[in-house]
Amino acid sequence: MSERPRDSERLRDYHAKRDFDRTREPEGRAGVTGAEPRFVVQIHDASTMHFDFRLQVGDVLKSWSIPKGPSDIPKDKRLAVPTEDHPLEYEEFEGVIPEGEYGGGTVIVWDHGTYEPLSHDRQGRPVDFAESIEHGHATFRLHGSKLRGTYALTRFRGDDDESWLLVKKAEGRAGGHGAPDPRRARSVRSGRTLSQVAADDRKK
Ligand code: MN
């Protein structure tokens, strides 16, 4: 059995990396939960362009950085590197993290929606989704505006860092979209590109 972190420690790593006098990212005070768990994919033009893939598990967003973004093609296995848990309100975050701050750069919300947890054990019996993440193999069906269908996240050991793969399941029907060119991609919230969000931020 895993221990649930105390609430004050829920976002300890997230808070430790950020100065909330400087960044407009959410502090994550609330733990609002709806009926169905949420997911979000953000495009983050930081020191290295990447996609941030986040799944609501309980009162946090479990997070992975995916350099190439999610694919809708089952044979394209995408490297996913775990990052710290983020607050649920982070799903809404789109804007510019100041230069010099942790993750400095522009963020857009590329896709969001709900997901169905589908994790099961080797005998095909359903298992608790949070436990399946801790055990390193989770399956889920995304209901986004762009991403649709069943995906699996599976942990493997890379050289030193913990690494995972995000893989689309073959389902015999057309899925949604795969990851776009990040510089041309538009926000599902505002329709803006990364460069438009950055330009709007400079006007503030
Ligand atoms: Mn990021």
C-alpha cells in the first residue's frame, strides 16, 4: 500500500520550484474535483520545446513532459518524463512564465477534456487508477477536443532518470489528432498560437 502525502505536502515539489510573486501560475489552494477525471496537454516553449501531459489523479495533476507530444499512431512510442505533481487549476494555465523562473517560457493549452480510467491487472480485472500509476502501467481513454481514444503510459528504466512511454492503442478506427507542429498549434481555450500568447503578454 502506498501512503498518501499529507495535504500540506501535496504540492511540495511544485511549490519549491516556483516564486509566486513572479509567476502567474496557480498556487493550487483548492482541490476541486468534478465527476469525471480531467486531462490537459499544454505546449511549453521553455528552454526546450515540449508537451506537458497531465492526468487528474485525486486532487493533483500527475504530469509528464513529452518532447515530441502524444501520437495517434500506435507504433509511435513517445518518451514521457515524469515531472512534479501540479495543482488541478493548472489545467487552465496559459500565458508566459517569466524568464529566469522555473520553466520560463510560453504555455498554451493545446487540448483538454475528460478521461476514463481503464487500468487492469494481468488477469483483466480493473485496478485502482492511482495504484496503477504507482505501479508503472496505466491505461485510459481520452475524450478531448483533439486527442481521442485509448492510451497506455508505461514506466521503464532509462539510463538514470525514470522514464515512461505513452502509446496509443490500436482500435481499428480513426482517432483524433496526433501532436502538431508546436509553433503552429492553437490553444483549445483561446485559439491562439504560442507567439500570439507571448505577444499578448508583452502588451500587459
Ligand atoms: Mn513544461
